[in-house]
Amino acid sequence: MQDSRRAGALAALATYLIWGVLPLYWNFLAAADAWEILAHRIVWSFVFMLCVLACTGRWQTFCADCRTLWRDKRRGGVLILAALFVSMNWLTYIWAVNHNHVIDTSIGYYINPLMSVLFGVVFFRERLAGLQKISVALAACGIAILTWELGSLPWIALVLAVTFATYGALKKQLCLNPFSSITLETLLLLPVAFPYVAYCVMGEGNHFSLATPGLALLLMGTGVATAVPLVLFSYGANLLPLSVLGFFQYISPTIALLLGIFFFREPFGAAQAAALAFIWAGIALFMGVERLRR
């Protein structure tokens, strides 16, 4: 039990470190729009996952999982929903980064653990200690302060939080081999993504050509850059309670926040600082209680 939790923690840590620096990657792809990048991400993730299955000898497991999902229509439906929600999340994230909203994405992924904790309590009957409830309340206060100061709901942040928390909850229900899960998620979306990539290639504003080899390679690389952390996330989701997994997610928004301030030079004022002070206090309290409970 302890070994599985440790493995889940390492997988979660690697996941959020990779996601934290992804804004730098999307910045290199700013010439392409979010829909085109997303379509390439789906296509090349599928190609990458096929290579992984072939190189690691996981074809039999993949085929067995396909047969299981074909017989179990409910789990198949859950997988379809997971593929849709993670694609909505990626689309919003890519668009936000390439339209100078990196700090907004950071705030969204700060809210996300609150959603994961809520889903864990509501859908999986996970329990929180009294002090952990206070930690969640502190983080919620931070988000409330930010919303009040901005004068409107931070829609980018909310969409990112809700879609990825939903994806995490759906993955928790699937209990599917991570390699099979990511391959099938991309396969399900391939009938839409591949024609769109072909449409973009034949269009005037094509970014995937010999005329732009660097950009073409970066578009192909979206498969590796996004599939690897999703596989790691699947491992973490299967081995950790959602309430614990949720608070690992503060690693990537912290990195994104620093990138937004110091690399992308986005405005960061007193309201954001005050909100994050509450959020960080909640994180420290939650993680401290979790450590004492072990």
C-alpha cells in the first residue's frame, strides 16, 4: 500500500513538472491557432502511443482492454467523456497561453484541486480531516478574492478547473491501463482530428510543411509533450486518492505563474498576490495534515 502511494506520488510529481513548463512549448507554436494545435496533438499522440505499445510489448493488454470496453458499454461511455473533457481542457489551455493569459491558466489549475477534492468527497466518498476542510476553505477564499477584485468570473480559469477535475474523476472510475487509456482517448477523437489536420495542410495558412520545418517538428512533438504526462497522470489517478492527487496539481500552476510574471511579462497586482496567499496557506495546511495522517 505504501509502495503504491509512493509510486503514485512520483508519477504525479513528474506529471505536474512537465505541465508546468508546457507554456514555453505552446509559445513556440503561437503562429498556429489552438484548433490546429489540438488536432495535431491528437493525431501525433495517437502515433506516439502506437509506438509505445509496439516497443513495450503491450499490444495484448491493449487488445484485451478494447474487448473489455466493448463489452462494458458504461465504461466505454466514460472513456468517451474523458476524451472529450481532456480535449476541451487542452483547447482552452493552448488558446489561453497563446493569447497572453498564462497567469489565468495558473489560477485555473490552482482552482482545479478544489474541484478534485469536491469530486472525491461527493462521488467517491473520500473523507477530509477537520483541518483539511479549513485548508480547502482558505483556498476558496483566495479564489473569491480574485473574482471580487476582477469584477467578473475568470472564465478561462473556471473552464480549465472544471474540465480537468471532471477528467480526473472519470479516469478514477475507469481503472484502465494508462497506455490503453491514452491510446483509446486519442483514437476516439482521431476521426475528427485527422480530417482537420488534412484541411489545414491543404489550406493557405498551412504550418505543417517543408517551408516551416521547425514549426512542423514542434507540431509533431505535441504528441510526446502531452501523451507522456497524461500516462503519468493516469498512474497517479489510479494509485492516489483524488483529494491527495488534487493538491499535487499546485506544482504546475506555480511554475506557470512564475513564467507568466517573469517570462511572458503579464500584469500581476495586489489582488492576485492576496488570492494566492490564501491559496498557498491552504496548500501548506492540507499537505501538513496529510503528512501527519500517514
